Amino acid sequence: MAVRKAVPGDETRRRRHELHRRAGDGELPLPQAIRDMRYALGMTQAKFAQCFGLTRVQVNELENGKANPTMETLTRIGKPFGFSVGFVLSNKQTDD
């Protein structure tokens, strides 16, 4: 299992700010969001899984777009980052 060094507080804040910016700009699809949240915390998949009541396999599947997470799981993961689950207007335009 890979061990990661603790991420300094200022770097964690910078990474979280970048996540918020990308989410607000509609540039953060779910698999990438999960990966980037884990990265912002400086955690391995195993540690992230342990903190959020998941398995490492579930985290891997979330990060690779192979999982179908429940609202409860998404809420639990997003809460520490100030995210809530809901509809977001996509960048793609549709005809009315």
C-alpha cells in the first residue's frame, strides 16, 4: 500500500479552492471530482475509503467512472468540501 506524506494546510486550502472553482465552472465531472478530493486531502485510495466508509475498490470504481454511487455516499464525500448533491447546468446547449 502506498503511503503519502501529509499535505500542508496551505496546500490543502489551495487544492480545495481549485476544486470549488472547477466545480463552479462546470469543469469537474464526478470521477475526476472524487480523485481530486482525495488528492486535495493527500490520501491514498485505502485511507480515503476508510475515512468515508467505503472500500478501496469502491473508491477506485468511483474514480474510474465505473460505480453508481448513492446520494448518501455522494453527500458523505462532498460534505467536507462544502459540496451538495444536485442538478448542475451542463455546458452543452440544447434546443428548446
